[in-house]
Amino acid sequence: MWDVMVEMLLAARGKVSSIASADMYACKLSWISDNLLDQAWKEMAQTLTDANFANVRELIEAEPPKWLADSSASACMLCGVHFHPIMCSRHHCRFCGGIFCGDCSKGRSLMPAKFRVADPQRVCDVCCVRLDSVQPYLMDQVSHAAQMPTQDLTDLSTLRSWVNIPWGQSMEYEIYKAANAIRVYKKVCSLKPEKSIPDAILRQAKGLAIITAVKVGVMVTYNIGTGVVIARREDGSWSPPSAVSTFGIGWGAQAGGELTDFIIILRTTEAVKTFSGNVHLSVGAGLSAAVGVVGRAVEADVRAGDGGYAACYTYSCSKGAFVGCSLEGSIVTTRTNVNSRFYGSQSITASDVLLGSLPRPPAAATLYRALADLYQKIEG
Ligand SMILES: [Zn+2]
Ligand SMILES: [Zn+2]
């Protein structure tokens, strides 16, 4: 808003000074008036910038409001509609503390540092507009993506460093899980190099999807799981992660209860794009997928050329051994809520994350370290 004001003032200034100089030209005083005008405009612009700065500072240094009792308002403080226990419930704006109806408090914004919350919070429409200008700053400062990781990968005394729980609630856990899956995979391939993913496939990858899924049921088996997708950029660096979930139904004689980490290698940019859509997709139907490819023979095939080869390869490692099962027939969905919470932005999409130019979040440091370790081996 302030940017626009300053811009308008600058444009207006140009017009006024040209009029002034035309009038004053005869008296040869134009340079004085020009100078004066210049000075006046500069002061005005400075005042505006100061006001803008003070405005931003006030927002950033704001402290949490007092929580009002529900009884302190019988009507929405913005539109005046009367509250009703079922039809129209009360909502507290987390920034100004006011009580509003649901329609007047639809927005979610990141809060300044003194609020000590990393999740976007419910705010009233007025606060939503006020806080809008500082959202990019807060995304860099207080969002989950900006925090240093707290999960300790190297601590083998904890259960979760051995077993990945398939349904992670937060992106932090998904990142930890993915890093863990890569670490376990690396250990497996140093023990059984013939069962590892062919180097050529890894080197050409345009992205990876790392998913932990659990299979449950007898005869009819369901598999559900969550994970992250990351894209590899032109320069070889990795994009920030985007969270995904999978759900699938399969048939088989074997009893379920199987827990599997999948590493899906996305070999084309199209495959990455498919994984970045919010639309449900079915691995197998939507993408040509080669399943459980094992061994050195494949590597020779891949080197021979791109034509006719699958857009993605699925590797599954059941904690130390490669098995032939796959995610074929599963639906993969972007977990928009998890992404929004992690990056602190309601409008962020998976393609912003994977194909845009967002900086790498510090919170994903462990994942980047695991990937660097893996790629050092094949590229070094
Ligand atoms: Zn209202
Ligand atoms: Zn408010």
C-alpha cells in the first residue's frame, strides 16, 4: 500500500514541477522553485517512508493480545452480526484479540516473533490486510521452514531412528523420515551393491519421492503412507520439500502389516510436475513406472538411451532388503495443509515449492545432508 502511495507521489511530483517551471521560467526563478519543490517532496517521501517503517516495526514487535472472554462480545466486532451457538460461532483474532464471526476471520497469517507460534493463525480481515506486508519477512523468520532441525539422526538409541512411522503429522517429521530412509538405503547399498539403485538412474534423476507406507489387511490390502517430494534443479541443487500422501488398495494372499520405505526416482521434469499437482494421481496409471528394478543390467539399458524407458522407478526397501512390491495403483496427493503450515503461507502450491525459486529451508538441513552424502558417492 505504502509503495503505491510513494509511487503516486513521485509521479505527481514530476507533473507539479513541470507546471511550476513553466510558470516561473520567465522570472528565471525556476531553479529556486525546483529546488524548493524538490526539497519539499523529498521531505514528504521521507516522512512516508518513516511512517511505513514505523508501521512495519509496530507489527513486527507486536505482543500477543489479552484473550477476551467469549461473553465480552455478543456480536461480530466487524460486521455486527449476532453470535449464535450453532449458526454463527465466535472466533478470536489472534493478532488484535477481537471477537469476530467466521466470515470476518477467514484469513490465516504468521504471527510476529513475540507470539512464539510458527503456525499461521486465525486473524480478522483487518489484521489479515495489515499483516500481509510482513508475511514474506515472517516466512523467513518464524515459519517452521526457517527453524533449525531438532530431530537427531545419529541417535540410534531411539526407536524412531530404526522404524519410520508411516503417517507423519508434520513436515519436520517427514523430512526426518526421508533423511532416515536415505541413510538406511545407503547402508544397504554398501552391504549389497548389486541391489542398489543404478548410479546412472540416480544421476539423471529430476526429482525424488521418498515415502513410507504401511500395508494392512489380508486378501484385500490397503497401503497408506506419507512422504516428501523434492526436485533437482538444473544446477544440481535440491528444491525445498513438498509433502505428499499415498493411498492404495491391492490384492494378495499375504497378510499385511508390512512397513516399507519407497524411494521413487522421477526421471523427467514431467514426472516431477505430476507429483507437484494437487490433483490425485495414480502411480502406474498416470505415470509409466518401472517397479523393483534391480541390478547392473538396468544401468546399461539406461545408458543406452532414454527412449521407451519409464518416467519413474520405484525402489522399495523393507528395512534392509529390497522387495518386489510397489506403489502401483496408489493415489498420491499433495498435502497442501502440511505445506502451508511448514512454509507459513496459505497460498503456497507444490509447484511453487518444487519448481519455483524458494530458498532451501534451514529446517530441511538433515535431508540435504543425507542427499549430499548419497550423491557424493555416485558423482565423486
Ligand atoms: Zn463478521
Ligand atoms: Zn484482528
